[in-house]
Amino acid sequence: MVGGMQIRTPACGPGRPGRPRSAAADTAILAATREALVELGWSKLTLGDVATRAGVAKTTLYRRWAGKNELVVDAVAELFGELELPDRGSLAADIEGVVLQFAAILARPEAKSGLMAAVAESTRDDALRERIRASIVDPQKDLVLEGRARAQARGELPAETDPAEAARTVDLIFDVVAGAVVHRTLVSAEPADEEWVRGFTRVLLQGLSPASAAPGPSDSPGTSDHSPGPSGD
Amino acid sequence: MVGGMQIRTPACGPGRPGRPRSAAADTAILAATREALVELGWSKLTLGDVATRAGVAKTTLYRRWAGKNELVVDAVAELFGELELPDRGSLAADIEGVVLQFAAILARPEAKSGLMAAVAESTRDDALRERIRASIVDPQKDLVLEGRARAQARGELPAETDPAEAARTVDLIFDVVAGAVVHRTLVSAEPADEEWVRGFTRVLLQGLSPASAAPGPSDSPGTSDHSPGPSGD
Amino acid sequence: MVGGMQIRTPACGPGRPGRPRSAAADTAILAATREALVELGWSKLTLGDVATRAGVAKTTLYRRWAGKNELVVDAVAELFGELELPDRGSLAADIEGVVLQFAAILARPEAKSGLMAAVAESTRDDALRERIRASIVDPQKDLVLEGRARAQARGELPAETDPAEAARTVDLIFDVVAGAVVHRTLVSAEPADEEWVRGFTRVLLQGLSPASAAPGPSDSPGTSDHSPGPSGD
Amino acid sequence: MVGGMQIRTPACGPGRPGRPRSAAADTAILAATREALVELGWSKLTLGDVATRAGVAKTTLYRRWAGKNELVVDAVAELFGELELPDRGSLAADIEGVVLQFAAILARPEAKSGLMAAVAESTRDDALRERIRASIVDPQKDLVLEGRARAQARGELPAETDPAEAARTVDLIFDVVAGAVVHRTLVSAEPADEEWVRGFTRVLLQGLSPASAAPGPSDSPGTSDHSPGPSGD
DNA sequence: GCTTAACCGAGACGGTACGTCAAGTCTTGTT
DNA sequence: AACAAGACTTGACGTACCGTCTCGGTTAAGC
């Protein structure tokens, strides 16, 4: 599922003595966590309540997760596991597609409440940040890598020459894409809908400068002369 | 200072009878809040501890703020009040300057811990989101507006024709800039230093597409949509 | 009330700042403790339940008592505070009277459950033993002293000459009297009723040996140390 | 050993199917129980800890005893099994001897902690009281009976005429003796040493009244005229 | 200079959730 | 069938903070 979920993997081998852990409990607990996130939000979510919802004892919960943070990260990570990168034929379309998927997940209240709170906590908890990275961030970054490879195969992007520079750029792209969607959704509290995603993709690919104002995908090509372009600051 | 800070302005007129509130208390409380944020982080910050640090009774604190969320927002808002937009001569330089300032503030632990947690809470509290917007977000957005006006005066950007479209674009830019810095700082947990800011500004102004890969923002490419260029991921 | 009840007497002076403790809470808590002892016994008594019964928060309870042991000792001590030593005209009658009172208190289930458990705990807790001594044992021992003084005034007992020896004897008497009643009530689980108390008093005053088997305590035997008599087992 | 120890005797016949119970386990468990009583006392003794000390699974423990109470009673009963009544030549000497033995056992921490707690629990648990009676109390009472028979054979005590009255007297003696030692040891927390036992035996045999003030075993006989005797209340 | 109303500190109050622990049961695989 | 191991449910533990309240004692402004 997520990996590294257990507070400490107790020698998970099958020949281990004693009663094995209930596999159904994990599923029920994570589902209950998401349900509680929707109803109560992060700050009012309590582990006792999650345990009750999951039909599980509180101790079972503490046996498997170190605390609220770790539990919520795992619960939210399952949401982001749904992200895919279907081939839509062009870099712009691929970006729009995956950004819309990301935005759709982030629009769900359990993701909103849980993810940002976990990130906030991770500023003071290196292990938590690593957990978030491993179970949520890195899989997303893999999509960026896949999209770049696809665009390079299509000839839309050049093959990178300097691997270190390439890695830096991927990180940059990822921060811009994910950050913009998150900020739009959480801080501005406006939907990252198709129209916004089109505008965002245009800026991402072509930038703000009028010099680079090629017609966006929603414009009718050839009329770019009198379209003002993505003006801004 | 921040505005709307008090939980309910108790008929703030100067001729009001009774002992006036201690102005020093506000200052001490907000400073103590930031101090506690640095030492403890959001989740372990308690109002009782803040009151003790500020040399103030807990009731004094509750008399002025509705709760932890509101208090922290006000404490963090003072940090962002330092943001300015000095004229550095070009749009790119202005952007780099303000983004670096923003990144410097966000690098401080009290901002990291406090801001994201407050944003997470605001997903379930409209009043809190409005407070964040009024005291933190809108002043920042004003900087974007100011920068755009300055760039238009310099001729770097065209004057907008459609005010609604212009507003949408400002919002988009703001989400991209703020979101990228926040994501870089908090999620990727890497410093948004000068090198990163340069790369980010280039992407923001010119985009990823090789089409826009001209060396300067005033350059007029358009020669080839598919010729490989230096930028891109 | 009992003395030393509070976990730490918080400078009980009247001019002390802050909200004063509710005096009614103490009364309600101790009554609730006895009620719970009757219904549940020591081992199933929980502080949370006592708090609920008393209409008081659990924290209020912990603020005033260090734990279950101390609380129960104070609750039981109030029962033994009822003991008196009315003058019934003779040493034997005085003894019978006070022993019957003691037995009546010890017959109550809250005393049975609570006292012995507290004593058992006190074998590993010096502070608890001291508390028991101060609030339960010493007041009872004072009755023994008073009874002896009264008997000496009546001429039934000679005035003591060696104070140390006198103190040892008082301790011995007390252990015999209290121990016998406790053992009868708790271990043998038989009522210490009037008949038993008469028999016990006779043994206490005259002993088992036939030599002392004269009808009244003022009788002067001494004829033979070893001649068999009517009493004895 | 103790009798009725098993929670349910599982058809103890030798031809019984399945793996037989480990005989060593019982010994190890009871010894571990006493060890834990010494180290932790009753209230902090846990069955899991006992199982660990005994090198036995918790389930093995529950298979044989119903709970903590029963286990501790059996563990303590083994201590009191050591009691004997050697013939010391006189009733007084016999009493002193057995009381000293009893006091020595009761001075051991595992007896102190365990016995009184079990007695306290037995006030609300008839089966437990019966178990205590059968395995601890009745064997002790048998010693009283034996001592009386011996004293009667010596002529120190008359033969009883009314069997019911005789039984009542034995019970009384037993409550007085055991109760006094227990109270001395646990409540007064003073050692029931030889000196105390001499004083106690004198009171038991001769009573408090000066009329019956024969010289005690530690007194020099013949000087009883000016010795005040066992004064007290 | 005397009210008077609102402030302030201290701290007890009824609650809620925490994270831990023990009791006692159940499920494995092994002896 | 008893055993060791250990996961399970249940529920109490004692702690920490919550947000409210009740005190006694300060300040100022305004009469």
C-alpha cells in the first residue's frame, strides 16, 4: 500500500510466532480516518474517534501508527495513489490532464484538511516530512519525469544534456505546478477548474512576457495578434 | 497593525469609560506567540504558554482573540508586513527581488509552522480564511498589482484591456508565485535561494517551451516553434 | 475535616489570589467515594466514576488528592470520626460500648472494602501509612487513653508509674482490640455482635487462664496460678 | 498443595488425552508471584509480568487461575503452610512460639502485600473468602485446636463441656491472636517481636484487670506485689 | 478626589483528548 | 491438548489544555 506504514515492522515474515495482524484493520482504519477528516477536519479529528469508526480498539491504532500525523499521511496518500498520466497527445494536454486530476483530488475535503496540516507539522518533524515525500510527493514527481520523457519522445522538449540541471528543473516544475494548484485551492479558495488550468498551462509553457505570447490552447490560432496574451506583472 | 484583531471591538471610541486595554500587552502577546511557534511549532503551542511568556493572564488573551488560529494569523501577519517592492529597474529584477523577500520570510520557522497550519485550519473556517486573506494575502497581491503597473509604465507589459481578465491573470500569477515558493520551502524543504529564484523567474516569464527560449524578455522570437532552446525540463 | 487532605495545601490564606476552591466539592467527592465503595468495592472503584457521581470533573479530584488511596482513606476516616466514648460507669461497659461502635462502623461495606485495601497498600507506601495513622488510627488510640484515664479515676486501674511501659501497653491494647474486631469482621466474616463483644471483653479483662476466672473484675483471686477455673477455651 | 487451585480440574486422570500440564509451571508461577509481590506489591503486580518471570505464556496462567486474587492467595498460602506447633511445655510457651512464627511470616513483604489485599477483595467475593479460609485460615485454626488439646492434656485448661461454646471460644481466640498480630504488623507497622509477644501472651492469658495480675513470664515471680501489672484502659 | 466601569493577575472549574497500561480473549504455529 | 507468542477489545489510568468562571485588586476617565 504505502510502505513503511507500520510503526516498526515486527519481522513481518510469515513464519513469525504469535497471532498475525489483521489486514482488514488497516483498510478500515484508513477509511475511517478519511471519513473523520471530511466530517471533522484535522484539528478536531481524534484517534479515539477514528478507532471507534473503524470498529477497532485505540491500542490497535497506536500499535501501527506513531500518531495522528503518520496516520493522516497514510490515509491521504491513498488518495493521491489514483493519479495517472494518460497520453493525451501533447505536452500541454498532458499537463492539463494531470493538473486537473491533481486539482480534483485536492478539492476533496479530506485531502485539503489532512495534507496541509501534515505539511505544517512536517516543518518540525523530519521523519514526517520524509514519510510525506516517500508516499505522496515522489510518486507525483515520477509523473513529471514520465511526462518529460514523453514530450521528449514527441520532440516537444529537447533531451537534457546535464543530468543535475535536469533534476533541478524537474524539481522546479514540480514546485510550480503543485504549489500553484495548492495555493489556488487552499489559499485563494477558488476551484482549479478547466479554465484556470488552461490559463496556468499557458503561463507554464509560454511564460508571461508578451514576447513569448503564442496562442493558448483555448484561443483560435492565428488571432494572437489582437489577443492581449497572458498579461500580468 | 493588522486590523480586526480584537475579538470584538468593545466600543473602541476614545471617550469610552473604564480602564483602557494595555497596548503593550498586544505587542508582548504577538511576540510571545512567534517565540512559541519557533520553539514548539503550531501543534504544541498552547495559549496558556503564550500567556505565560507574555507575562499576561490567559483571560487577557481570550479577551482579545477568539482562539489559537486567530492569534497565530495575526502574529504571522506582522512578519509579512515587512514585504516591499523596491524598483529594481526591470520586471524580472522586481520579481526576483520580491520573491526573495517572500522566501526569506517563509524560511523563518515561525512563518513555516504558523502559516501552513492556519491555512489548513482555514479549509474548514470561512472567517479564518477571510482573516488570512485580509491580513496576509491581499497585501501581497497589492504588490503584484504594483509590479504590473510598474512594468506597464516601463513598456514591459501591455496595458490590460479587459479588467476582468486582468484580475484573473493577477490571481493566477499570485497563485503561481506564492504557491511555488511555499511548495519549495515547505514540501520540498529546499531553500528558495537566489539560484532557484532566477530559474523560477525565467520560467515564469518565458515558460518551458523552447519557443519562448529567448535570452531576454524583450527578445522577439517566433522564429521556430520547435527549435530546441536552452530552457525546458 | 480530615487534615492534610489536599495534595498540597495551596497557601490557604484568605487573601490568596485566584478563584477559591469549592468547599462543596470536597463533601460531594467524599460522599461519592463512599457510595462507590459500597456499590463497587475498592478494586472496581474508579476516580472517573467518583467524579461523575460527585458532579465534579476528574481533574478537580486529581487536584486535591494524589490518588485512589488517599481519597479512600479520607472518605473512610470520616466514618471513624463518629466514634465516641460515653461514660457507661465501668471499664468493662466502656470497652463493650466502644468496641460495639467500632464494630458497627466496620460492618458497613464502605469501611470494610476501603480500610483493608488502604492498609494493604500502606505496606508499600509510608506516606499513606502515615495518613492512615493520623486520620484514623491516632484518634482511636486517643479513645483508649481516655478510657484508661477514666478507669484510673474510678480506681479500676492503678496509675501508671513508667510512662514508656504505659505507652507500650496502650499500643498493645489497641492492637488487640482493633485487630480482633477487624479479624472477626473481615477474615472470619462473622458479625462482632453484642454476644461476641461480651466474650471478647471478658477475655481482654480476665484472660484465658482459669486463675483469672472470677465473676467480676474487682474480684481478688490470686489463690492459685494454676488451678483450673470455669473460663478459658 | 493448596487444593482447588485449578480453575477447573480438567479430568486430571492420567489417561487423559492431549499434552499433560507442566508440573513445573505451577511451582514457577507461584514463586514468580511471590517474587513480584515483594518487588511490586499487590497493586502493581500484573499477570503478564508474573508470566514473564515464570517463563510461561499468559494463557497458561489463565488456564489455571481465574485471576489475580486466586493466584495471590495460592502463592501466599504456601508461606503459611510452614506454620507448626512444637510442644514447648506450657500453654504460654506454645502460644508465644506459634505467634512468633505467625509474626515472622507476616513480616515478609509478600505476605503483607498479598494477604491483606486478598482479604480486602474477599469482602465482596464469597468464593475468594472461602478460598482464603480453606487454604490459609482453617489450617491456622487447627493449630489453636491442637494447642487447646495439649493444654487440656497438661491440665492447664479444663475439658470443654458445651461443644458449641467451645467452638465459639476457639474462634474468639483465633480472631484475637491473628487480629492482634496483623494489626501490630500492618497498621501499627511495628515488629511483633519477642518482647511484644510476651506482653501479648500475658494479656491473653491473664487479662488487663489488676485482679488477675499474675507475674508475667518476663517478670521475676514473687515481686508481683509492687509491679503494677499490665495496666491500660 | 471620588466614583465607576473596565481592565488585570491568578487560579479553580467542567470537559475532552491524549498516549499508556493491564485485563482477559483469541488466533496462530509448535511441541 | 497444552504450549509460547503476540495481536486483539475493553476500559481505566494520570496528564495537559481547553475555554469559562470567579475572585481581589488596579487603572484611568469623568463627574
